Amino acid sequence: MVDEATMRDLLEAERAETQALIDRLTQGIDEVSAAREGDNSDDEHDPEGATLAFERSQASTLLEQSENRLEEIAEAVDRLNAGTFGTCIDCGRPIAEARLEARPYAAKCVNCAARG
């Protein structure tokens, strides 16, 4: 049986860590954008431009993934409040406690998550 208080603590820690990452990524993207502002160089032909464009793309992808994780965490808190936390949203079976400890916002059991 999953301890609700422990799961709330884990979810809060995940939320805080994810929000801090979002803040850092947003600041980094803003800094790269500000550095490129007013620069008329062509990214395709500028040796530095391609690297900056790639870094910005990477940061944008990480930002999107982090925002999605923040939503998953909020949904997990909703499941805790509703009394459905720890139950797979696909098959209705219990999610392994070890999985919830490693990924407290997991909505699916390992088998259902593996299916996609």
C-alpha cells in the first residue's frame, strides 16, 4: 500500500524540481534570443549560428517535456485527492510501488506504459 503523505512529498519535490528546470530553461532561451536579437547573420552559413539554433531547439524541447511533466504531476495530485492514485488509468490494476517511488506521477502500470 502506497503511503499518501510520502507520495505527496515526492510529488511536491518533483514539482519544485521541474519548475526550477523550467525557469532555468526559459531564462536560457531568453538569453540566447536576446543575444541573437538585431543580429543579421545567417544561421545556415554562420558557424556559430548553427550551434546556437541547435542549442535553442534542444532547450525548447526540454522545456516542452518539463511543462508536460508538470501537468502529469498536477494530474497525479488530482488522483491522490480523488483516491485513485496508484491505480493504472488504462487497465485499473495497481501500479507497482517501486514504480511510483521512482516516478510518483506515473499514471500507468509498466505493462500499459510499455504499450504506449
